[in-house]
Amino acid sequence: MAQTKQRVSLRAVLLSIGILLANIVVNGLIFMFFRDSTINPLLTAVLAVLWGVLGVYLIYYTLTWAVEQYPDYIRKRVLPYVFIGPAVIILGWLLVLPALRTLYLSFFDASSEKFVGLSNYAAIFTDHLMATALRNNLLWVFVGTLACVTFGLLIAILADRSSYEKLAKSIIFMPMAISFVAAGVIWKFIYYYQPGDSQIGLFNAIVTYFGGEPQAWTSMIQPWNNFFLIIILIWMQTGFAMVIFSAAIKGVPEDIMEAARVDGAKEVSIFFKIMIPYISATILTVTTTIIVFTLKIFDVVMVMTGGQYDTEVVATQFYRQFFMYRNFGYGSTLAIVLLIAVLPVIIINLRQFRKQGGF
């Protein structure tokens, strides 16, 4: 009996190895075919999509079948890893390896040939443009995050008590449906300035209507022009904060708030002493999520000013150094700086998620 069980186990192991190698070889050959293909690009795209869908299905189907050949006590332990394994491998290939490659390049010069150690990191603290970029990123983090969280929470509370709750929330959330690039284009027309009396930009049209002088909002008023860019972030992310806060507020026990009202507590006291403690975890999650957005901000600045007029941020400086100036070493260093800045926030989010029983 033991020998039979051993033969079955050996067969299962050989089948697993064979199926795994077959998946790697077949999908690798298909990948190389599409990479070197000279057929019609549209046909290539259609075939690639079909391969992606069918390929993923076949990978999971064949691996699941192979695991089912094992005894129950092994199958129950291995099967979860079969489902998450391919995703982890792909994420590692697309995220971890490029990050390690970027870290490696950050220790080399512009041409990625000469090792310079920590020179690129030291240069960050002596670069005037980087000082401006870091200052602007701090503005985005503090002003943008504080405004989004504050307005999102206030609107969530007010909308929750309104008979037009659904309509109000839909209008506030609507900017989330567009990309940051599209938002930048929209607000570029709102801030638009042209010399002379005729103004087509909304802000300047209003200013001149009331007898004021038109302003170049995003270029001539420094460093206040950064705040006009941050308004775009607030316009887009307040809806996100509002929706999350609204869901959290509805989870606050109504009987506790009613008991507080019976005891004579005012609405302000109920808000700060009951509601805020109950949704504190949600506030932390929303705050850290928006901080990540602000640290990585790129699209709005690039569309609106291209990083000119002292509106440079770390992401635009990275783009300029890496893709325009071809300074791969310094550009990679800036990417690592962004990664280091974002990592603590992500870790805080993950810990909070774990406390809430996410995993």
C-alpha cells in the first residue's frame, strides 16, 4: 500500500513538473511570436487578447488538474498557492524586477556605465530644482490631503442629512470619472489667460466682468500658482473621500447618537466624540491613500505647466531627467526617492487593512 502511494506521489510530482514546464515553454514561445510578429498590428492585438484570456484559463486549469492528482492533505495546502502563484509571479516580474533594476541604475552615472555610488543621492540635496520640487510636493501633500479629507468629510455628513443625497453625491463624485490628464485640460481652459480685454478663461472672464485685471493664474503668481494646481486635485479627490466617509458614517450605531442627544449632547460634541472615533480607521485609510496620490502627482502639473514657473514636482523632474535629458542614473535616483516616500504610507495602509481583518 505504501509503495502504491509512493508511486502515485511520484507520478503526481512528475506530472506537476511537466505541466509547469509545458506552460512556461508554450507561453514563452507564443510571447516571442507576438514580440517578433510582422503581421497586421490589429490582428496581432486581437490574437494577443485571445491568448491572454485562453492562456490564463489553461494555466489555471492545467495546474489545478495537476494538484488534484495529489492526496487530499497535500492538495488542500497547495491549491491556494496555485491560484495566487501566477499573479504573484507576474507582479514580481512587472513591479519588483523593474524596481530592483531602477535601484541598480541609481548608483551609476548618466550613461549607466560608470559606478558613482551615492553621488546621485547626494546631488538631490544640492540641486535647486529638486529643492523646489520637494517644496512643491510637500505643498501637495499637506494642502491637498487636508482639503480633500476635510471637504470630503463635511460633504458626506451634510449629504447624509439631505433629501437630495444621491443627486448631491453623484455630482460631487462625477470628476472621479475622468483622468487627471483630462482634468488638467479642462482646468487649463478655466485658468486660461490672454493679453487684452477679451478673456475666454472662466476665472478671468469673471474677474474682468467685475472690473478686475485678468491674471495668468498658473504662470505669473508664484508660488501661489501651485495652489491653483492643487485645486484640481481637490476637485477630483473630494468625491472619492466623500463616498468612503459616507459609507463609514452610515455604519455608526444610531442608538448611541440618539442616547447622546437625549443626554443633551450637541451635534458638534456628537461629531467629535462619537462619530470621529468610530470612523477614525476610515479617515486614516483615506488620508494615506490621498497622500500617495499627491506624492506621485505628475499628470496635472505636466498638462498645466510642464513643470515651469516653479511648479516642478519630483515626478516631473524624474520624467525630465530620465526621458528628456537621458540622465538614467539621476532619473533612477528620483524614482527611488519617490518609492521611499510612498512605502511608509503603503505600509500604514496595509497594517490598518490587517487590523480590520482584510488579511
